[in-house]
Amino acid sequence: MLRKRAREEDNAVLIDMASLEPGNGSSYGSTAHAAEAGKQQVAPSRVGSPAQPPIDFVLVWEEDLRNQESPSQDKTDTHEIWRETFLENLRLAGLNVDQHDVQDKATAVHYVLLRAPWAVLCYYAEDLRLKLPLQEFPNQASNWSATLLEWLGIPNILLEQVPDTPPEYYSCQFKASKLRWFLGSGNQDTFFTSTKRHQILFEILAKTQYGHEKKCFFGIDQLLAEGAFSAAFPLHDGPISAVPENSQVLGLTQRQVLLQYWARWSKWCKYQPLDHVRRYFGEKVALYFAWLGFYTGWLLPAAVVGTVVFLVGCFLVFSDVPTQELCHNSDGFDMCPLCPDCSFWLLSSACALAQAGRLFDHGGTVFFSLFMALWAVLFLEYWKRKNATLAYRWDCSDYEDIEERPRPQFAARAPMTALNPITGEDEPYFPEKRRVHRMLAGSVVLLMMVAVVIMCLVSIILYRAIMAVVVSKSENAFLSAWAPRIASLTGSVVNLVFIVILSKVYVVLAQVLTRWEMHRTQTAFEDAFTLKVFIFQFVNFYASPVYIAFFKGRFVGYPGNYHTLFGVRNEECAAGGCLIELAQELLVIMVGKQVINNVQEVLVPKLRGCWQKWYSRRRKAGTGTHPAPWEADYQLLPCEGLFHEYLEMVLQFGFVTIFVAACPLAPLFALLNNWVEIRLDARKFVCEYRRPVAERAQDIGIWFHILAGLTHLAVISNAFLLAFSSDFLPRAYYRWTRAPDLRGFLNFTLARAPSTFAAAHNRTCRYRAFRDDDGHYSQTYWTLLAIRLAFVIVFEHVVFSIGRLLDLLVPDIPESVEIKVKREYYLAKQALAENEALLGASGVKDDRLPSSESGPSSLGS
């Protein structure tokens, strides 16, 4: 049932601390909903550790002491009111709020240290449906390669024993009334781990108001966006002081363990300690690194096969008959001009380009395309198994369906409430029809941005054509001969510049559109945002390679009747064919982007970190004191999430699979980049970023579906590449119908200029096409067209059929995990039946079980 939500005045959620007094029937501090602000005061807690709770969160803002009468003073005063209201509401919510100031002559930095008492933690842990451990059992992490090497008796150099391995637990949703049944409930200081405390504090910060809720005056994110606070972050687990390689492991913090056994460059050949990463950063970050490591491992066989195919091409260059005919023909072929003002040229002058094209265009490319298509299918299938295993072990298999709560921004703006059919709770609701209308409106904006990308592509095409004409007129013989290649290479660089600029603009636009669409959960919000940006980035990055692969040189015409675009003659493929141009474009975009990203990820954080540290030291000059932990963490960079990390890798996956027929070395370059990327990202998270709030997730989200879509697209793309851009089928046709040794193949692929063109220029010439002497398509062209279309159909049907068979043969969930899940379901069902029997016999409420409402699935590993 849908219900309109009444407008509410400003209020604050209070914790009934009075229930902590002795005699209230609970020694651990039960919590309850509070009344309106001002009607109920917070009583001091008398339960808990005598020591002060640890610092759970830090808020920071900076104050300029020099310009007290500046024009922006009104805005500064508004921010001051917002902060005071926000901090007061945090106190009313039960948090301990302390403030520390660091000041010099020019600026003052204010640090607000937030601590959550025991009662607040218990109340919000139950409200957020946090899962806490019931029983511990040994860590069951395993790796298929380690198991295989152990079975073969081969020493495993990838394996390393990492200290302080986190155990695994049977867990269920926290219930304050069942506290004593949870593991470690006797120690209030350690019962909630640091990541759980951070999640609770962030939830409070996200919902606390600093003005009227309906005007969106709530939440720390909005205050950060408005500039009222400079930063909000949980503290790292101690300093990141360097740990010697041969140091003792005793006494190391979780952060130092990750630095020594994960974030060092020397650990590039070791397994990642994913359980340690998950314990410190949460499931979402751990799943990203699990996927990245899995993807990198699977790139190894692809890189080996691709390198072998490339080496085969290197040997074929010197034994290929058509290439030798082109390079060593003394007479040569007089070729038609490539532009209206260009001169005639000899085909033998393009010997180097023809040899380079032969490196990628040979029979091995067909095998490699088939191999990569099946590789991509198997990669996704086995990642599903790996993801299912990790989700089971980390107890997040049902996170999106049961545990995940509505976003605070959604809850504040939703016009009505509705009953959640799974949890049975009344939750904020936004009509699906209205959301669809907004998503359609956002799609129009997306199409407009795609049109801008296509306009940029057309401008690059025109640039290439004009640049080729200009350079060809150069008096320098080298520049004149290499005019098409120079135009193509500089066009690729210009295209890369367009890509980077448009990407920045659209990411901001996509964020605005996604917020407007009102998605209920954070997972749904991130999936919608990801899909928007990826569609745009897909067109942005792949438009130029698609043009070169499938359109360039297809609509040129013939001598005397050339086709034009805006008065400029359409581009032709160079003498080496369009495949070598496509390989060049891929290397410029893929490798160039990877180099730019890695340089940015290394230099930019270093420079920004050095600036912040220098600025902080200058402010503290003369004090002679070491910075406090919150000051040291404030000097680090804010963590920007995982979106850009995933986007970079998924775009790389597209280059590796969609155009692999043109560049067999793409998997090798990707592998080398990813070996660096894993440790680079690890070092950023451990050393250079402020600690992010640990987030739960059950998979990599919509990125998996994007990868599946790229895999299907790759099959079709490579089929068309081999059929229409490669010389594989024309060579096979010539070998079957004319000469098995391919002698005369070069002459077979060249047509003669029409007599009218020859008479106008008083000489004849040749051009690459299957046409007769009048410029019409020959019978050979139509025969080859039928063969090409048949090849596309056969290739994609064979690959899709094999892929579907592999999908059926490889279960999505390993059998061992299925057995464990069924076993737990059986035990939980049996426990519920016994509990109901005891309740019926005694007639009193039984609190021996942690939860009887959560059903058989309440137990997870």
C-alpha cells in the first residue's frame, strides 16, 4: 500500500540513554527511538568501558583569519550556522563531540573528533541490519592455482604466509535483545570492529540535519559539497611508518601488514591478501582487487598466445610471396594519386607499410580471434564462480536483497512510503513510472553527448584528409611519402585529447542526471551512473577505431569518380591496409591512456601529498610537535571511490577483446599495465588516501553485465574485422581458385583506372579494388562479398555455440559452496523448528537464538 508522506518539521533522532540505568532490565544498554528535539535530554551513559571510546570519525574545516570582512562573509556565516546546528544534532544523537584547533597567523584548522558510545552503536547496528559473528571457524581461503601446483608437487612462488589472517564466522543480523549470543559481546571495546563503527558513524552523519530536511539540508555529503566542511573521514589504523622487509610481524597494525605484504612493489608476484583487504577496507574494495587480480591472471595465457601469434607474423614477413613481390618488383605498379593535388606514386615505395601490416594480418590472427572470444567467455564464467565463493565466505550473498537500506537522499525526497515485500518494513518509495520518465529524459541528454562525440570524429576525419594533402605537398621527400601515416598518427593524438576533455564534462553531467532519477539504494544509484558514463565513454573511446576498422576506405569511389565529404575526398586505407592503421590507433589510445593514467596516479598524488604536508608543516612551524593522527590523515588525499579504477580496466578489456584481430599484442600490454596497476592502487589506498568508509557489496555490480556485453560485441567485431578488413579471405580465395603459392596475388587485388581518367592524365594507373575497367564492381567482388558474409555468420555461430556450451558446462556456483549453503539452510531450519517447539512447551519468549525473524538464511559464513 502506498501512503503519502506528511511534511515534517526539523527534528533529530535521539537515543534514549536513560534506559542504560540499572533496573531497566538490561545491563548492556538497550536503545529506543527518541522524541522530538528539545523534548528529551540525553542522560549520561553509565555503562561501557571506563576508558574513552576510540575516535570513530573526523570532521575538518578551515578558517581564513585574514579576510574577516571579505564579500564572502555572508556565506561564511551561513556555513557557521550550518556547522553549529549539525554538531548540536550529532550531540543529540548520542555522539561524543570533541574539537581540536590548529592555528597560525593566516588560517585555523578545526578538527571535530566523533566517538560513538556503546548504546549508540547497539541501536544503529540493529537499525542498519549489520551482520555480526556468532561462531568462529578457521579461514578456508583457497586458490585454484595453489591447489593445482600443490597437487603437481611444484613449489608455489606466488604463495606467501601473511600474518594475522582474519578468521571466518557464522554470522547473522545483530539484535540487541540477543546480545549475549554474539561472539565477543563481553568486551564492549572490541565487540564492534573499526569498520563496523565507521559504517555506523557514517550512517548517522548521512542522516543528520542542519536545516529543513525537505530542502535537502541534511547529511555530511551535502555539507562537504557546500564547503561547510573540508573533509570527513575515519582514521587509519596507526601511522604508515616504513616496515623493514625482515622485521618481526608481532605488533604490526592492520595497515602495516597491508603495506608490508600487499602494497610493496616487490610483492608483484605474490597472491593478494584479500581477507586482510576486506577486513580493513570492506567488501566493495576487496571485490575490486579480487576482480583485478583475477583478470590479470587470466591475461597471462592470452598474452602468451598473442605474443606467439605476433612472432609468427614476424617470420611470415620474410617468406610471404605477395609482400616480396611488392618490395622487390623492379618495375613496380604505378598507383593513382591519393588526393586531387597529389602525384602518381609507386606501390613499391610502401614496402615498409606492407611488411608492418603483415605482422598482424595472417592466418594466425583468425586462430587468435577465436581463442580470445572463448577466453572472454571462460573468464566471465569462472569469475562468477570466484565471486560466488567470495560472497559466501564474506557473508554478503544477500546484501542487495535484504540488508541494503534506502539512500538517505532518496529517503528525504521520496514523496510516499510503501511496504517492502522482503523485509516487511515501511520504507520510502518513489513511483517507478516517474523514474522511468526521468531516465528517458536523461537518455536524450546522453544521445546529445554521443552526437557531440560523432561530430568530433567527423572533424578528425576531415583533419586527416586535409593534413594528408598539406603534408604531401611538402618539398621534403620523406614527409611527402609518409603523408598519410603522419596525418593518421597526429589524428590519433588529437582524438585522444578530445576523449580526455569530453570524459571530464560528461562525468559531471551524469552525476546530476543520476541524482535526479531517484534510485532507492546506493547500489542502484551507482549502477545507473556507471551505465550512463560507460555508454558515453564507449562511444568516446571506440568511435575512431570503429571508423578505421569498418568504414575507412569503404566509400572512396574510383579514379575519375571519387566520393567526397563536405567537399573533401574520402580517406583511403594506406598501402599496408586498414588493419595496420587500426593497430596503430589501438596502441596510441590504449597504451597512451594507460601511460597517462599511470603517470597521473603516481605523480599527481605525490605532488598533492607533498603540497598538503608542506602546507601543514609550515602551519605548525616552531611548535616542535609531531602531528596528531587526525592531522596526519588530513594531509592525505581524499579517496575518490572505485568508479574510475573499474572504468579504466573495463575499457582496457574492450580494447583487448573487440579489436584483438588487429593487435595480438594488446593482451601483453594490458598484462604489463595491470601488474603495475594492482600495486599502484594498493599503495594509493594504504599510503596516500584517507581511509574510506568500509562499504559492503555482493558483486562488482553492473560492471559484470557490461563485460558480458563487450564479450558478445567482440565476437561480432572480430568476425567483421577478419572478413572485411583483413586479406585473409581474399588470399584464401585466390589460393583455392588460382595459385596455391599466391604468386600474382598483388596484381589480382589491383584494378586499372578507367580509360577516361587515363586519357585525362595521359597515363594509366592502378588502385586497390575489385572493379572492372569501367569502374563497376567485378564478379570477383560479389563472390568475395558472399564469402565474407558467410564467414561472419559461421564464425559468430560457432563461437556463440561453443560459448553457450561452456556456459552450461561451467556452473555459476561451485559445488562445494552449494553444499555449504544447503547445509546451513538445513541447520537453520532445524534450529527454528526446535526453537518453536521450546516456545510452545514453555509458553515464554525464548532468547537463546539470535534471531527467529530472519528465517533460514540468517546464518551465513
